[in-house]
Amino acid sequence: MILLFVVAVFLVTVFMGVPLVWAILLTAVLPILVFDLGYPLQALYLNFIGGVEPNHFLAIPLFIVAGELMSRGGVGLRIIGFARAAFGFMPGGLGMVVVGASMIFGGISGSAIADSAAIGSVMIKNMAKEGYDKAFAAGLVAAAGTIGIIIPPSIPMLIYGFVGNVSVADLFLAGMVPGLIFGLAFMGVCFYVGKSTGCDPGGRKTSRKELWSSFVGTAPALFLPVLILGGIFTGWVTPTEAAALAVVYGLIVTIFVYRDFHIRDLPSLMIDAFVTSAVVMVVIGATTVLGWLITLEQMPQILVAFVQEVSTGPWMFLLMVNIVLLILGLVLDPVPAILLTAPLFLPTAQAFGVDPVHLGVIMTCNVAVGLFTPPVGATLYVASRISGVGVLSIARKMAPIYLAAITALMIVTYFPAVSMTAVHLFR
């Protein structure tokens, strides 16, 4: 009964337009008052503070700063140039450039919004000039940008790892191939659109010399994910130390190598990064409060028992996970969606023998799809603002992109080897 009440209160407050943090806190407070549970309200404050105190959460603002550094400099333009040299000659090549550049940039910034903004500001206009429908171009930028939270480093994966006590290194390893699958699926859509409409039939193949020259110019930026992931996988640094290393390396590359970022720009960058980090941390504190209530009332155990009754096996449980998260993705950003659902799904997954790392990748892929799905999709609004095309007009042109994304999601969900093979090889 309490579980249903909690779900109902949360959904009603969110759809009423109550700010997310207040919606979460109301969802925690009202059951205590309505059902007279007897918990002291002071405990809410203590859990809120305790939720943001762990030192490992320092990785989040540090990765945000590193992402801001790389997105503000000329890194985005260099990555686009390299992707154009690698993919631009194929049918639908300009669209493939968007996807390829987003995959590379995602491995550097870890932010879907920064990815969409950096790539979209250049490529939407160029795609429209080539003959692409502007709404489709904007939709492709919105969808491709979300690969940035699947390919490591990924802030949602960090959150899931910290909340579920799951190895962040394993999650990062497991996210690489699924990110490539989503990228290939979107490239397939670009190939079909470019060839079938005739707007982008392909052009001259890049020479090896041109490709190498482009790669060399982008190499300092491309080394960042190698540094981060290599350090984590080898045990040389923790995820938090890797985030700090990313900030230092980002400063060196943008200020001294590329020379397109200046020390005088640092205060404004830090303010923007602080605001973004503060929003994330406040949401983490609020969801910690709700998680405390959920745990005390044994809601995970209730959910496990219910799912075991209605599910015929792990495949049905995973289908339910996808459905719930795709619906939540309509109204929630990735971080709160994972914070709210991970404590509920993890015990159930363990009861069905689903690896927690595999579950984390599935959850991350789901919330990535939510980022380019209306009405709340963040990258969709970024692409809309850049292109000047309305969100609904963009969404109507995205049917093949949504189909490709759901197909990739099903592959990742029901073929665990896609994400787990790399983990087993390097464990």
C-alpha cells in the first residue's frame, strides 16, 4: 500500500510541474505523515546531508569541469574534422559525421548536453545546406549526443556504481560496446536517409594523408579517454582521481596545446560547472532521503516478491525494467531516474541472476533514450534551440531514430555478452 502511495505521489507531483527536488522530498514526507510511520522528520535532514557527504561524489563535479573545458575549446571542431575525414565520403556521410563525432566527444566529455551543443552548433546548419530536413538533422544531433552517457566516462554510470556498490571500472568497460552499437544503429539510419532521399549520396574518399593529418590534430584530445579509462582499469587511479587527472589534462591541452582557452575564461567556466554540479548534488541528497524511507519500509523486498509472482523469468523482469525506465525517462533526467530506481531494481535483479553490471548498462541506455524523448528530453531542447525548430516538429521526424535506438536497446538487454564480454576479459 505504501509503495503504491509513494509512486502515486511522485508521479502526481512531477506531472503537476512541482520542481523535481521538492517532488522527491514531498514523496518522502507525505507517507510518514499520512500513515503515521513515526519516523522523526529530523532524520530527513540528516539523510539529505549524509547523502552528499561521501568523498567519491567529488568525481561528479570534476568530470563536469573536464567536460566544460573540452567543450568550450576548439576540441569539438577538431573532432568534427576528424569524423568528416573518416566518414564523410559514405552515403549519409554528413549524418555519420554527427554520430561519429558525438561518439568521440562523448568519450571525452561524458555529457550528453555538452556533446549535443558542441556538435549541433556546427553540424545542423551544414546538414541543412546539404539538403537534409532541418528537423531530422536536429533530431539526429539530439539522439547522437546521448551516446556520451553510454560510452565512458559516464556520470549516470558513476552514480549507479556509487549507489549500488558496483565497480565503476566494470561499468565503464561494459559500456563501450553498447555505445558502439547505438552509434552503428544511428549511422545505419543516416546511410538509409542519405541514399533514399538523395540529399547526401556520398563524395570523394579521404586520402590516407588527409586522414592521418586530421588524426594527429585531434590526438591530444583523443588521449583523454585513454588516460581516464586506462588509469581506472589498471588500478593506477580511482574514479575520483581519474576525474581530477582529466581536469588537469584538459587545462594543459586547451591552454597550452590548442591555445583556444584562456585563464581569464576560467572563472565563468567554474561558475557554470558549479551550478550544474550543485543541481546534481541537491538531487542526490533528495533521492537519498527517499531511498532511506524506501529501505526502512522494505519496499525493495515487496517489489521483488511482486515481480517474482508476475514474471516468468529474467527476460520478463528485464522487459519490465525497460518499460519502467522508458516511461520515467519521459519526465526525469538520467541522474534522478537512476537514483530512484537502482535501489529497487538491484535486489530484484540479483533474485533473477542478472549481473548488476549488466543491469547498470541497461539502465544507462534507457535513460539515454529518455534524453531525446519529449516532453522533457534535455538534448532535444538543446537541438531545438540551436536549430530553431520546435521540439514536436523534431520528434515527428525521429521515427527511424527511435526505432534504431529501441533495437539497440533490445540487443544490449537480451544479449548480455554485448556488455559483459569486455568485463570478463579484463577482470
